[in-house]
Amino acid sequence: MAVGGDANGGGGVRQRQRGCSCTKADFFPEESFSSWSAYGRALRSTGSRLADRLTSRSLESTELHEVRARSGADMKRDLTWWDLVWFGIGAVIGAGIFVLTGQEARDAAGPAVVVSYVVSGVSAMLSVFCYTEFAVEIPVAGGSFAYLRVELGDFMAFVAAGNILLEYCIGGAAVARSWTSYFATLLNHKPSDFRIHASSLSPDYSELDPIAVVVIALVCIFAVVSTKGTSRFNYVLSIVHIAVIVFIIVAGLTKADTANMRDFMHYGVRGIFSASAVLFFAYIGFDAVSTMAEETKNPARDIPIGLVGAMTLTTALYCVLAVTLCLMQPFGSIDPDAPFSVAFADRGMDWAKYIVAFGALKGMTTVLLVSAVGQARYLTHIARTHMMPPWLAQVHPRTGTPVNATVAMLVATAVIAFFTDLGILSNLLSISTLFIFMLVAVALLVRRYYVAGETTDADRNKLAACIAAILASSAATATCWGVNVKGWVPYAVTVPAWLAATACLWAFVPQARAPKLWGVPLVPWLPSASIAINVFLLGSIDSKSFMRFGIWTAALLVYYLFVGLHASYDTAKALAAESAASAKVEEGDAKPAAPSAVHNGDGY
């Protein structure tokens, strides 16, 4: 469905089955944008509309049926657990392990970078469990955006949506720039040789990367043609990639020197967690698998196997690769741009660097492919709610893929990749991702412990108090760590406070909902631990990255107040009016109800 003017100029909801067009009605079909005077009236109602959206929670049935129908054509259900496992591996193993391992081992953690990978892997696995329950219960393309709309409401979902889009654009840009570095190595050049230096620009944005733009354009073509075709291409490349990783481990260990591991924690515990916050980048991408639930044949079986299986294998490979690198070279000599290739060259295996570079390029290509598929589906579902122009939600009837969303996201990714340094990208990406994963864990607690109309006010208030205490104690621990508070006394207060808040939730608040098909174990402990570790890792990221994150969030809020709020408000009201009218018709009364009479703050 799409909201827009009907034949009489109204603002109703109409069914649209056509290809990808490009008219004003495709971008701004809502009543608030029908004229300048209508827009002025909408702006004057910003306060009441914002209050409405802050309390509105979507319904699962709305996400699964009405919202999904706004894309016109349906996405094809072609994927199995086998596809999802390889999508997960292809989405994750790429620039993170092949680039950031060297950077963080040399400058932040030393040989203890393997412990940093374990910490990041535990955090990612906790988030995988949370995502899996949602993906099984609400199998739509919107991923975490759809989950947050159902459990935390429209406004929080939009804030997360903006950061989801930022995460994917930055992640794709970072991988594309790393692709250029390894491509240069493959051709016997330095990693930066194929970039253009623009001295008139800021140093962080002066290394222009045209190769990254070309790679993103080619990936875009693959992504819009066929999801199943992309899947087949992905797991062929991923199998080759795994073979190269096995070669790196076996060949690298033949050149191992245990003396390189003696100064294991050169930078101390703080260095381990600082590296973990950045290396979380290496695990980003698994959430793209959850966006493919709408195209999965059997979500209840395939998604848990795909997500958990891919993450388990990935974590194990990362740890072994990190140990191999640190055994091959003293950490102070590791190259930050192409660490594995340079390590083999320095150990007298110059020929091996070509295999490494080839494998890295394969891995980064699959990451870009899966990222392109995942980010387009996020944007598609966001546009279905009209928080973004509904033109982006259109699914092409022939390919069964969201062509407009794919092209739009990859154009933005290409622009960022052309200008921005990898260090800036990795830190900013980690903030956005950790923030979103924390929100998903909060949403899971809300889902299990609160059902509108069933949960008593007393239980709802106890739930809110426990979640607030979990967040506050986690933030306090992260703040103490981030500002480098000396001694253990602050942590002796904040950590037990987190334990007490979680225990109170477990002991005194009854669960209101049981998962229908697959559920996260150890609730509330597992999602609460996910909140704590994600917030803690946020406390290890540098202040400049938080400033950039704040600027981006402020820009999101400006867009929301002037555009997204009014478009999504009109859409929700039109859908509510249509639903009420349909109910009246079934009862023998064709008079539609007024939109204001049907909105109850807990759904549409």
C-alpha cells in the first residue's frame, strides 16, 4: 500500500501494483505535503504530532502485512539456512580482520588483541540471540527498525533507523577503502598508491579513492539483479575465502615465534577494551541476515541456524587469525593497512602475500555484497512507514528486489568511501552499531515483560524502573571507565547495581509473553548482559567520534521534525482510518470512523 491522494484528492491508503516510477506522489504523497498551506498547518501541529508518535507502538500484524504491502510487489522467498549461514560469513569476515587487526594490535592492545576479539565476539553473540528471536517472530525486511517500532515506538525506531543507515553506509565505505589497499598490495604497490591526494582538503578527508567507488558500483549491479543469485555468488566466494584463511593460519604458524607473545598485555586492560570497541567493526554485518527474514522459506528454523552458526564460526576464525598474526611479527612492526600481506613478506614468504591479498579482496567483496542487500532492505522498510520517501520502498516486479533503495544507499556509500579515512569510519561505525544493539536488547526485555492491555500498571512500572536501573548502572560503569577513574571502588558500586537491577527484574516482574517459535535463553540475564557490554564498549571510544555521532543525531532530529514526523503521522492515521472502515463494513456499517477515534497509542 501507499498513502497518498486518491481520485478526490484525499489522503487515503491505496493499493498500488506497478513498477518503479518517479513522480511527486512517490516521494511526498501525504496530505501534509499536498500544498504549502497544508505543510504550514502540519508544522503548527508538530508538538501534538510528536507526542502522538512518542507513545505510538506498531503492531506485529501491521509490520507483517499492511506495511510490507506498501512495496507493491513481494520479495521472493528463495533463501534457506544454508544461504543465511554463508550470508552471515560473507557479511562479517572482511575488512575488520584483514585491516583493523593490525591497527589495533600495534597501537592499542598488543598480542592481547585476541582477547579483544573474544570480548567483541561475546558482545556480538549476545546481540545475535536478541536479533534471532525478533527475526523469527517478526520476519520482515526492516530488521531492528521494525522490531523497535513494535516494542519501543515510532520515535525510537526512527533514531535507530538513522543510525542503521549510517552504520551501513560507513561500513560499506570502510570495506571499499580497504579493498583498494589490498588491491594495491596485490599489484606490488603500497596501500595508498592508488588514492589521489587532495592537499586542499582536511587530512582526514584528503585521500580520494576512485577505485572504491567503482567497486561499490559493480556491487550495486549484482545486488539489484537477484537476491538468490547474489546468495549463490556469495557462498562460492565465501568458500574460497575460508580456504584462503585456512592457508593463512597454516602457513603463518610455520613462521611462528613465541617470543613475539611475551609482552602479551603491553597496553594493559584498558588497551584490550579500547581495541574491542573498534574491533566490534569486524563483527558488524550479521544484522543484515535478519533483514532477509522476509525472503527466507522457513524463518523459524533457518534464521537461528544461519545467525548463530555464522557467528560461532566467525569468532573462532578471528581469534586464530589474530594469534597467527601476532606470532609472525612483533606487534610494534605490524603494518596497519595490510598486516597479513606485509607479515608474510617480512618473514621471507613474499609469494604468500599475493594469496593473502587475493583472499582479502574476496572477503571484502562478499561483505560489500551482503551489506548492499541488507542496507537496501532496511531502507525499504523504513520507507514503507513513510519516514523516508515511499519511492525508496518500491520493489521491482521483475527482479523482486528493492532497486531504488539499493541504488540510493550505494550512492551515499560511494560518496563517503571516496573521501573519508578508515580510522574515522571504524570508530563512528562502532558507536552507531553498539547503540542500535543496545536498543534491540532493551526492546527484547520490553517484548517479554510487557503486553498492552494485559500487563498491569504495577508490573509495567516495575519493568520501567528495572530497565532504567540496568541502563543507568551500565552507563555509570562505562563512564567510570571512559574518564579513567582510578581504583576499584566505583565499579564495586556500579556492577552490583546492575546485578541487583537484573535480579529484581527476574524475581519480581512476571513475563507477559512467551516466544512462539524460538526464544532467547536466560531472560532477563542474557539481554541485560548485552545492554551492559554494549554500553561499556561505548565508553572506550574516543570523544571526537562521539561529537560526530552527536552531529549526525542532531541532523536526524531536524529531518524528523520537518519531514519524517508528518509523513509517518499521516500514514499511520490513514491506515487506522482504513482499518476502522473495514471493520465497520464487516459489521454492516460502511461509514468510516474518524482517524482520531481509532488511535490508542499502542498501535495503529
